[in-house]
Amino acid sequence: MTTGGNAALVRRLEGSTRATLLELIFDVVFVAALALISTMLTEERSWSGGAKVLLMLTAIWWTWSLTATTTEFYDPQQRPIQAVLMIAMVGSVGMAVALPMVTIGHLLLFVISYVGTHVSRCIILVVALHRQRHQTARERATRFLFWFTVSGVFWVAGALSNRPNWWLWTIAITIDLVASAARYPTPRLGQVPIAQYKRITGHLGERYQQFVILALGDIVLLPTLQVSRGNLEFLRVVALLCAFATMLLLWQIYVFRASELLRAAEAKAHRPVRLAPYTHLVLLAGVVATAASFELVVHHPTGTTPVRWLMLIIGGPALFVLGRVLLALLVSWVVPWRRVAWQLAPLLVLPWAGGWPPLLVAAVVALALAAHIFVPGGDRETTPGLDTRRFDNA
């Protein structure tokens, strides 16, 4: 139910932490963009091309992350915040449409979608909070507006030629990431006070989990589309089943005790909350690479495995595990080394894996993920502010 006006625009700490239906629709739109990113990654033939795809992924993720943070600090039942969500959805569609063509044209569509989403959100918040006379929250939104205007100059400048200026876009996304890490230091206003990062509810942790779980579905979606378009061969079906098993294993790695880690971060310190977007970016990079790898494996399960495919098949799950370890490390400062070692095991076969069928390499990685989960280990993760717990599947 939408509440009219700007009353109680700032979220109450005792309010509901459940995501609204509009927020869930917002997630689905962004997951579709992630699927396109994975498809782009399968078509890249160079490291520089992969870096460009990573830049696009970072821009899409940053849009989702800051919009989710907005619904954490402000009530998503209020009309201004619902307008922010709808604009972000339109922006994500614009970015997704421009993705496959971003190296040959339609550059301004991507830039306008990205910059327009962030600047529009800030302007809506500044105006609504000014009318409400909520000075602290208005100053926070003003800091965001200042820095997205600064980075927006580089985004737009990088799109004003026939080809994208990737160096200017790299500077732009770096400004966005560094400004956030530095708490948006702004002339005359200073940085966002640390106390504001401590004013959070369980809503934000739930939003991160919901998005990661939806994103994991791309690991099955892309190879399913591949199978549906071609012959229903036995090995292609086996590759699809391997993708499904890998998705479930990654889900288990992330979800098990993840909610406790996020609650501990929310209850105890501002640093894990501020750095959660960065750790989840690593997680999503792993999801995108894994989805891209299975699109390739299902398309060509036999024969030899090119080096580029090896990097996706082995590197995707490894990135996901790394992101999960970083998430735990921010809270507990303990790394489950025995379990992480299992994910390094596929690296031992790299000298020979190039001559193996892609499906066999994917199966070896899936076995390493299974060992990561099911083989007993002696490592512990301690969540500050909670009872000491054993994170058996961390």
C-alpha cells in the first residue's frame, strides 16, 4: 500500500524489514541485465574485452546496490521512494538494451540510463527531504548528488565519440566506488557520519540475499536456453544437469549462515555494511562467469577446452567462493582455509585440462564445490555480537 505525501519518508527502525513487491520486481529486471552480461562474456576473445564486461557489470551492480540502500534508509511504501525504484527499473532496461551494442554505438543510451538513474534518485530525495525538513537525510542525499554529478561528467565525456572512451569510463566508475568507500566527502558538508551507517535494519541483509539467489538462477537459465535451441543430445543434457548441480552448490555456500553473518554485521559495526557492495560484486562476478561458462559447455561439451573457457569454468566458482570468504572475513576475521583449499584443487589440473572436454572440467569443479561443503573441516568463523558458532559450510 502506498502512503501519500512525504510523511515518515525515513524508514522507522521498528518497521517491517520485508521487501515490497515493487522491490522484488526491481530485482528481476536487474537479473535480466546480468544474463545479458554473461552472454557478452562468452563472446569476448581478449582480456581487455573481459575487463570491459566487468566495467559494465560493476555499473549495473552499483545501480542496484545504491537503490537497495535507498530502500533501507527510506520507506519503500512512500511515493517518492517508489518513484526512485521505477526510475531505476527504467534505467536498468536502458543499460541492458545498450549492453550488446555498447562497443559499436548507442553509447549515450547506456550513460544516460546509468547517470540519469543516480542523479534522478538524488534529486528526488533532496526535494522530498527538503519539504519534510529532514536536514540530516537531505545532506546525505546532497553528498550523493555531488559525487554522481562529478562522475557523470566522465561518463558523458566518454560517450561523446563514435567509440566508447574506456579510460574515461574507468575513471568514472572508480570515482563512484572510491567516493562511496570514503563516505562521500563533500565541500562544506564533509563525509557521511559513521553513525548513519549503524542505523540499519535487517532489510538490507535480506535484500542482498534475495538478489544473489535470483542471480544464481542465470547459471541454469542460459544453458537451458542453449539446450532448447539445439539438438537434445545426451551430453548437452548432462552439462545442463551439471550446471544445475553447480548452482545448488553455490547456493549452499552462500546461504548457509549468511543471514547470521549479515545480522552480525548490522548489529556490530558499520564497516561490513559499507563494504558489503564490494564483496557482493565479487560474488556476482563469479555468478556471471559461471553462467557464461555453462552456456559454452552446453553448446560444446566435447573436444578440447580453450584457455578462455578454462578461466570461466574454473574462475567463476572460485570468484564466488572468494566473495563468500570476504563476506565472512569482514565480520569474523577468520578464513576457513581447509574448505577454501578444495576450491583451489581444480587449479592443479590446469596443465592438462586444456586437452580435456569442457564437460569434464566443469564436473571436476563441481566435485571441488561439493567437497568444499561436505568434507568436514576444523575452521571456525566467529560472528561478533553473537554466540560463537561453527560455520561448517562457510
